[in-house]
Amino acid sequence: MPVEYLIWAPLAALSLVLYLTLTAAALYSLAGSSWVAVPARRLWILAVIVLPVAGAVLWLAASHRRTAALPADDDHTA
């Protein structure tokens, strides 16, 4: 094995770790979202698994937009 291949090994390992982290974060966020109906949640899970990077980024962007529009719980003006 040429030494040149060893130069790319850390980049490949880092890419794999980032890919797994992004996918796991999207699936965790999707599992905890109660505002998504079950059929839509199944489609999102399928999108995250089939298109791991694009599906995860789209889900995290959509969920961020949804949660940013919700009022905060700590706004108790009595």
C-alpha cells in the first residue's frame, strides 16, 4: 500500500464520524418530535436513511424552523 493512501485515512475517518453524528442527531430529533404525524415521520426517517446527508440537513432545517416559530415556555407574563 502506498503511503499516499495513508494521507487520506484521517479524512475518511473524520467524514465517517461526521456522517454518523449527523444522521444520529437527525433520527434522535425526529423521534422526539411530537408535532409530526406518524406517516410523515416515517417518510422523514426514510429520507434520512436513504439520503443521509441531504435528508438529515433538510430535517434539521425544517425542525429548526418549526421550533423557532413556537413561543418559548419561559415567557410567563402573569
